[in-house]
Amino acid sequence: MRVIGLISGTSVDGIDAALVEITGDDLDIQVQLIANQTYPYPEALRSQILDVCAGQALNLEQMAQLDDAIATEFSQAALAIQEQTGQRAELIGSHGQTVYHRPPADDLGYTVQWGRGAAIASQTQIPTISNFRQADLAASGQGAPLVSRIDVALLSHPHKWRCVQNLGGIGNVTAIPPRSAPHWLEQVKGWDTGPGNVLLDLAIVQLTSGQQTYDPGGQWAAQGQPCFELVHQWLEHPFFAQTPPKSTGRELFSPDYLAQCWQDAQAYTLNPADWLATLTELTALSVAQSYKQFLTTQPDEVLLCGGGSYNDYLQQRLAEHLQPATVLTTNDVGLDADAKEAIAFAVLGYWRWRRNTPGNLPAVTGATAAISLGDFHPVYRA
């Protein structure tokens, strides 16, 4: 079945689209990547989304307009990738754009992804699965991370312990035992590790007055020296000690959070490169610390994906802290790191299409059951 996966992550860089051919069933699936592309948001729309993520109030009409504008961009991405390949998809799995995520505490969590599936189905004339996180939340889960079951299906190894570490705006990990281990699937773990690129990207925007949105390859940060006293102070935040299942987002690691980090840094003499190196170290150490805290067996390999997998300096810092594990990217094992998140939602859509195939891992999200995820939006032709 040819399926398009669509997602815009917490970095709000644009819409990642992947057209794939999926065969097989449940965890025994094969995925062939036909094409993938990132379609940037118009700058005005991206700014609106970031403002909402930062807490800007909207009335209902404005919310509807923004939801529809995002859906239109997602539809255009789906149409464009089909035009690029000359191949027609049979199904779309669309994550949408997260604008708010509140993990469960004393009651169910709450999450909002804009870019409604019904509009995408109508505009593309392709059945669309969307709203993947709601069912897991309804089952008392975190609604995140949702990629872990796909990581198990596509990246588990016969003999090696692997951690698949996504470095989008927010970081998340899936820890996968070797398939040869007894009851291996029951031992899979996963959680949000904390900031991935979000604080670094916000800092770059501030340092360059908006002329840059990220630090290519981490080249600027690599010129600095991290302030370890600050990093260890920041790692005292309760989120890092919280036992999984756990999830987070821009609601916590926000411009306000970065402003507080900047205030903390005034006690030290940091130049801009030192500041970026220190924020990079927070991401790297938060990942490494979480592995040591929450895994009884440390990984043989760590496979990076997401935008942060192209940050050479961040990769170096992770390799330093995660020794003796080998740090690679999913590219190195045959899964395109650029396309991986979009592929994940194509697979989740495919599993939902097959109706009885669960999309979540309760051990990762904390849900009370393994359940099918997503709302189905058919095509209504005139």
C-alpha cells in the first residue's frame, strides 16, 4: 500500500512528507521509501504557529483560520510529493502540528494538533488518518512518544541493545533490547528526554536578530566552551528526575525557560559561542543522564534521527557522554533520518487502516492498553 506520512515537529521548521510503500502486518512490516521532502511553512504562518505555542491568545475564529491554514499546507505537501514522483497514494497518515501538549497528572492529559484530517482528505481526495495522540491519552497514556512501536518494527537488532534517539525540537528515545533476548518486546522502554534543538534554535534566533533559525552543524557552538556548573544546575529541574512514562514540549522548554537560563548565565562570563555550547551540553547530558537513570542495561548502539542528527558538535558531545556505546544515525542502518518521523506516521496510518493493529506501546506511553490510534477521515466525492 502506498502511504504518505506528514508531520511538522516542535521545531516548526516545515512539513516533512514521505511517500512509502508498506507491506506486511503488525511488527512484521517492510517499508520502502519512494520519496521524501520538507516543505517549509510560509514565514508568516510559521511565526503565527510559534506565537501560539508561546501562549498567544486567539479567539475561536482565529483558531479555525489557523487550523485551516495548516491543513492547507499539509494538503499541498501531500499533493506535491505525488506530483514529484508521479505516484498516487492510497492513504495519508498526518500527525499535524502540535500547538499544545499537557501530560497527564491527576486527570487525562490534553494535546492539540492542528491541520485537521477532514480538510486534508477533502483537499487531496485521499483517505486520511489524523489525531493520533488522542486515543492514547484517553487510555490514560502520555500521548507520547508515539514512534516507539515503529522503532521496534524497523530498527530492532538480533543481538544488540539499541537506543533510537530523536533530536527534534524535543528529544525522545526508544530503548530496544535485542530480539534474541527472552521476552524482549516486554522490555522496550521510551520517554521524552527533554530539549533537543528547541533551546538552541531559540538562542540562535535571538543572537542573530532572526537572520538565522539554527546553527548549521553546530559550528558556532563548537567554538565555545560549555559551562558545566550551569548545565548541572539546569539538570536539577524536576522533569529530568521524573520517572518514565513522561512527555514534554515547548510548554516547558519555552522562550520563558530560555530567558531564565539566560538570567542564570549572567553569573558567568560567557560569550555567544560559550552560551550555545552550554545549551548543547544540556541536551547531550540530559540524554546521557536519562539513560543512566532509567535503563538497567546501557545500549551497544545509539541511533540518532531528527534535525539534531546533523549537528556534528551535538553528536560529538553525545558520543563523549555515551561511551562505550557507538553513536550513529539511522542513515547508517538504512533508515533515512530526514524521513523517519514522516515514515512513522505513514506506518501508524497504515496500522489504523488495518483496524486491529495497535500503534502505541503501553510500557512507553503509560496507557492502560495497546490500542489502534488515529481518526479516519474518508473521501466524500460529489
